[in-house]
Amino acid sequence: MNLPTLLTWFRCIAVLAVAVTLAWPFGPHRGLALTLFVLAAATDWLDGYLARTLNQTTAFGRMLDSIADKMLVSVTLLMLCAEGSIHGVHALAAALILTRETAIAGLREHLASKEVVVPASMLAKWKTTVQLVALAVLIAAPLVPFPVIANWAGLAILWVATVMTVVSGAQYVWGTRHNWGSHEA
């Protein structure tokens, strides 16, 4: 257990805290949800930076980092849909993101069984960043002076993230198409 892995574990635990603070029935805890989300999102960059800088990259750390990213985005998307920040047709953006994340995780697992490693593309890294920014804006929207405008800005960023998510997913699918089938005779 090293510092980068501990930060990744923090992100996994913070996901649950973000969910609870967004769903808390006894009063608004939006500021706490935002703080926890931003701290968790910051560990997405920090744990990778520290792992590379301290030469502490591990297969377990890479796997846990990917799970933590998907948990943070997916659970927050679901909570924001449930409480209404993401509503109507905008829930389609959440559905597209969740579908891509699940499909690519399954594709990676299938390819790993064939000992094919699919590294994250630069677009995939940027889409995660844009997803996190969109979610932070949506969490923060009720806390700012013009919440409706902030919410619409968050939704617009979410759609940009959705396009990036779908395109990066298509890149993974296209780039790995030759490795899907069986290599058995």
C-alpha cells in the first residue's frame, strides 16, 4: 500500500460520501458535497502524478484508479439525475456516459483475458476531466448567485463530455476490433 493507492482508496470512499450528501433528507449539504467531490476529483490527477513521480505505479493501482474514476462519475451522475439537476433530455447524456463506461470496461476485461492491454487514450483522459468539471458545476449550481444559468452551463459542459465520451469509446472499439475474436484454432 503506497500513497497513490491510498489516495485512490480515498476517492472510492468519497464517492459514497458525495452520494449521501447529495441525497441527505434533513437539509442541504450541497457545499459539503461539492467540497468532497472536488477533493475526490483532484485525487484523480494527484494519485497518477505521485505514482509516476515516486515510481510507485502498480497493476493494482491502475485497476483501482480506473474503478474509482468510473464510480465517481457514475454515482454522481445518478445522484444528480435523482435530485433533478440533470433532468429531461439531459438524462440521455448521463445514460450515454454510463453505457460507454460500462461497455468499455467490459471490452477491456475481455481483452485482458487475451492479454491485450488497452491504455487510456489522451481523449479518454480529457473526457474524464470534462466529465468531472461538468459534474462539479452541476453540484455547485444551487450555491451560486445565478443557479439556473450555472445549471445550464453544467448541462452544456456535460453534453461536451458526452460527445467526447462517445467518440473515445468508438476509438477504443475501432482500435481493438482485431482482438475481439478467438485466437484458438
